[in-house]
Amino acid sequence: MTTSSTPRPAALIVRQASPPNLESPFSSLDGRITPGESVYVRSHFPAPELNAESWRLRLGGQVDTPLELSLSDLRAMPAHTVAATMECAGNGRVYLSPRMPGVQWDLGAVGTAEWMGVLLRDVLGQAGVQAGALEVVLEGADCGTLTDPGRTPGNIHYARSLPLAKAQDDVLLAYAMNGQPLTRDHGFPLRAVVPGWFGMAAVKWLTTLHVTDTPYQGFFQTVDYSFWQSRDGLSPQMVPLTTMLVKAQIARPAPHDCVPAASVFEVVGTAWTGQGDVTRVEVSSDSGQTWAEAELVDPPQTGVWRRWRFEWQTPQQPGTVTLMARATDSAGRTQESGHDVGRGGYMINFPLPITVHLRGQEA
Ligand SMILES: Nc1nc2c(c(=O)[nH]1)N[C@H]1C(S)=C(S)[C@@H](COP(=O)(O)O)O[C@H]1N2
Ligand SMILES: [Mo]
């Protein structure tokens, strides 16, 4: 007999009430697209309440024609729909030892939504990017002061930059998520969606785009959301976080679930990568000593996670087992067993140990 738990009703888990930092109930995974009410929320400052009529998107810097666009201007442009898996760079932080500062995310700072909006490259094309331009800075309306992880220089806005090549490729300026206008927490009226990149690049409550010929060194890509990278045999240097790493997660059983001993349990989860497609998922039920092939349920679709399943023959005796999943992508990357200290509390993609308890068959 195959047993499997049915998805629980979706509700967000409060990691921080104010500003709202809300985790998706990853164990309720069902469809490939995460229902809107279950998409995680990660906000550094209180969510601004923007007025759709008076709101404007301003584009300036190294462009021929600076622009000021209303929401109806954007809605009149060609619309594009993009499904994208977005993972917060701190997803899984609770599994780090020693504990790292920041929101203690479990498995749910990741999700997949279908976004609709205009391509950033169309907006840039309308303004005309000048020769020598290097990056586009995206700034949100939200602002405040922070003391952790570093101290902000007073009151600052949330902002990140994108290399021009990425900005002119597949970046979307989205006004809708899963067929609905953006909610306030997800960046109403307009946010960026940056396929393949960790969530911090997807600036919400967008008000300003600034084309620049120098690398942007703002708080959220130097003090925060950067990591120590070793390159060219030199000592590590600080670089901003960009693309997601390859990663698989187990949705069911959930951590500390009880499953019947001596039965077949369907382990399910998803796997994603920021480069190419996930090509393989393996599952271990002995803390990572041996691995068995899982079955990929969804066809490959670049930028979108693939659900997978694994028929697990549970041990005969009651006890405790550590399950793990690991993915490989078409770029040949696979999940390594340890966490590189240079990453700090970010880019956590070692196979996460999921403890489950086996119970004997009741009479
Ligand atoms: N303006 C603004 N944009 C932001 C943030 C923010 O705090 N302010 N948080 C970023 C981070 S760290 C993540 S992971 C994603 C989360 O998007 P979501 O809340 O819609 O899931 O938004 C990004 N964009
Ligand atoms: Mo994030």
C-alpha cells in the first residue's frame, strides 16, 4: 500500500510580523504554480501603500529620453507572461549551524508564480540606452533604517542593480501575479521579476530605474546580499548575490512528520536552478550515504521548478530517519554536502536533513 499525506490548507507562517516576513507552507505543495495566498513575503521595510493613479515609474540616467510612465502607460505596452521560481537567498537558514543572523527561514522562502507585465528591455528601448551604460539600478518606494546585518547610512530605499545584459534580456516589470493585480505585500503596483536570480533582485514597489555607467554599490548588494567569492586563486572578494544555485527540497514528509514503518510512502518535492534546467533528483534515506533516483514529474521549463516523487520503502522498525534530496542541473552543477563559510547566511544549498519518525502499524 502507498501512503501519502494530503496537502494541508495553505496559510503563511509568520517569521516576523512587522515588517511582514511570511513563509510559504512548503509541505502543502500541490500544483507547479504556488497559489497567490501561499507565496512567501520578504520585506525589509514596512510595505508602502501606493496610489495606482498618482504612482509613476521614472527612468533616467544614461538614456536619450528620460521617461515618466503611469500604470496605464505600462498596461498599454505589449504584455508578457513569465512563470518563475523565486527563492530568497536566505531560504533554509534555520538549517545552518552555527546559527546565522537574519530571518530564520525553514523551507518556505521559495515559490513559483506566473507574472504578467512588460519587459524591462521594452521600457529601456523606449528611452534609448546610451553607449557606455553598464547597469540599471532599480529602486523601490519602501524605505527605513536598519542596524542588522549592517547599519544603513540613515534612511534608505530598497535598491539593487542589474547588469545591462540581464536587464535587456528576460527581466519583467510585473503588475500581476497569478492573474491578479499585485497585492501590497508583493509590490503593488509594479515590481521586477528577474528569472533565475535569487529574490533580492526582484525589487518591489518600483518607482525609479536609473541607467548608470558605474557599478552600483548600494547597501543591498554590498553590506547585505553579497558573499565572499574565491576567484583566480586570489583571496576571496565580496560580490553581489545573483543567480540561484541548484537545489531540491522535500515537501512531504514535512520535518518531524510521522510516517508508517514497513510501508511505501510517496516522498514529494520540487527542484530548481538558476542556470539551465534540473535534470536529475536523488533521494537518500540514510543521511546522505546512499542515493536513489527520484522521478521528475514536470517537464523541464527554464526558470521554473520541477516537481518530483520518490516511492520510499520505509524501514520495517519504528525509529528516526534522516531524508535528503539533491538535484543536478543541465549546467552540470550538483548540490555539495557542506556550506561554504564565504556564503554566510545565504545560498544555502547543501542537501537539507529532514528528520522523520517511523511508527509501527496500529492494531
Ligand atoms: N522594494 C523591495 N523589494 C524587495 C524587497 C524589499 O524588501 N523591498 N525584498 C527582496 C527580497 S530579499 C525578496 S526574497 C523578494 C521577495 O518577494 P516577495 O515578497 O514578493 O515574495 O523581494 C525582493 N524585493
Ligand atoms: Mo530574499
